[in-house]
Amino acid sequence: MKARVFITLKNGVLDPQGKAIGHALNGLGFASVGEVRQGKVIDIDLSETDAAKAKAALKDMCEKLLANTVIEKYEIEIG
């Protein structure tokens, strides 16, 4: 089973990389770009066949390693 985890900074947490990307895009002439928030995507292959068990395992992985839950939020997508 394939899964994808999206990890982004929580609202209210300063995102200097997002600001730098937004500034660079504005400098390249993309004037319509407003606030930019950057994050990461992690693709994971699981041998689990039960979607509920896979989601529970992924949540545990995020809580223990993949995301810093103090400043980051995550979303799990199972494909």
C-alpha cells in the first residue's frame, strides 16, 4: 500500500524558507504571489493491506519521528 504524508508548519509559526521563496518569485516577476508556506512530502510503501491499520501506523510514525508536532502539522493520504 502506498501512502503520502504532507508535513507543513502550523499557522502562526514563522516560515523563513517560505518567505524567501515568495520574495524570489516576486523578484522574478510573479507579482500575484502572496504568502508562501513550504513543507515536505514523504512517500512511504507499506506492506499493510488494511487501510485503517496503515493509517494508524502512519499516524504513529508522524508522532514519533516524521513531524515535529510542536510546530508542524501533517496530513496522511493513502493511495
